[in-house]
Amino acid sequence: MSTKAQSVLDTDDLNDTDEAILELMRDGRVTPPLVAKKLQKSREYASERLIRMKEHGNATRIAPGLYELVNDPRRPDTVRAGGDAGGRMSEGDLFEDGELDEGEN
């Protein structure tokens, strides 16, 4: 049985991890490995949350594994267009397998 997702997550639908991810996305583009590392969560959980935000129109996937904030449900007056909306990361920041190149040695 499939259900249609609402257009945007409501603030009541956000958990603590969602709030933290939104803050990270306000600073720039994110990947599941980056979110997992910064928030000390599993990569799978970070990916699930980002996919959920994409499904609800809060984020857009601009490249495989690279997400950007489109609409922060906590601040309805801040809607960004998709694409390069001031994020700090680009496709060049990813390895071919979609992993983030964080410049670690």
C-alpha cells in the first residue's frame, strides 16, 4: 500500500536529527557520510533522513549523494531555488563512488 507524501515536512514532523541536518544544510550542501560523521549517526540513517527530506520537498538531490536545502520548514520565508543556491560543495567534492572527498589523509 503506497501513500503520497505531503509536500513539505511540518515542524511537528521533525525529530532532533532532522533539525540538525537542516542546520548543516543551511551552511551548505551535504552528503550522507558527512551528516553521519558530524551527527554521529549511521550513514544509512543519515541517508534515510535526507531521502525523506527530498521526498517532502525540503531538500533536492543535485548529484548522486549530494543534497541541498530547498525549503526549511522551520522558516517558511526561506525558500531556495534548486541547483547552486549558495552551497559550498560541488560535484567535484565527490569521488567517483559518491563518497565525499573531505581532504583527509
